[in-house]
Amino acid sequence: MDLTSYAELAVLLVNSGHALDSLEEARRFLVAAGREKDAARLTRADLVILRELRRELAAVFAAAARQDEQGAVERLNALLTRHPVHPQITRHDGHRWHLHLTEGGRLSGEYAAGAVMGLTALVTGLGVDRLGVCQADPCRRAYLDTSSNRSRRYCSERCASRANVAAYRARRRDAERVAGA
């Protein structure tokens, strides 16, 4: 079972530009996240839970980015208590039997259980430092560092490139100032 794909659910929710202030907006988010089938099941109660979950998951990533390992783990433990995981064997879309993580029958519960369990598995298997917040100003998007050398600092190649160009230009300005002085 690939729990990293479940952890990506947390990243998708935290980074979503969707306000999640209406069912239609939340449905657009779910479709953009590749969960079209879930969009049809969405209720107002799910909407409230997804908004709160996003806030709580963002706090986990923020604690990890501050290198507050204890804080990140405490937040994850609180989420595990609120969203208990119930494994379920299923098959769909032509796939073989496989394991899904669920919490009752609500869409938001399933999303929460998967996202929280995915982050928990990543943290316990690889460490809290594998959760990050983009260091490119003003981005601040969450990411998972699955690199072999724990070197990721940006959410995307675009942000990495932008930050590297900005650093190069700053070094060049400094060098010109020194040369001109």
C-alpha cells in the first residue's frame, strides 16, 4: 500500500487555492485533486470538516517547517484521534483487491483518514523533516520531501528556479556594489 499517495491528499488540501466556501467550490477542488467520484457525494457537513482539516494539516506542515518535531507529532496524534482509520479491502476501476483507508461513510472522513494516515506513515517512516513549506517568497505551499538526500526546499521546480534566479541577482548586485566602492 502506497501511503505516500495518501499523504499527497494532505498536500493537495493545504495547497488548494479553492476557498471551500461553497459546495460547488469544494467540488471543483475534489475534481482538480482527481477525486471526481467523491465530488458527487460531498455534503455541507463534509465541507465544514474539509475546511477545518485544511487548517489543522497546515498547522502540521508549519510546525514541521519550524523544526518543531514535537508540535507536528502532537498535531498528527490529535488528528488520528479525531479521524480514526478503518482499513477496507476494495477493488474498482479494473484494479485488483487492494487496501483503502476509510472513516465511516462520509467523504470528508475518508479524505481525512487517508491524508492523516499518509502523513503519519511518512513521519514515522522517514521523519518529520520530510514535511516542508516552500522557502521561496512569497509561496509558502506545503510539500513532501521524498528525495533520497532530504534536500527539497521548494514546492516545485518553478519556485526553485525563481528562488535561484533571485539569489543569483542578489549576489550580482552585491558584487557590483563591492566593485563600485
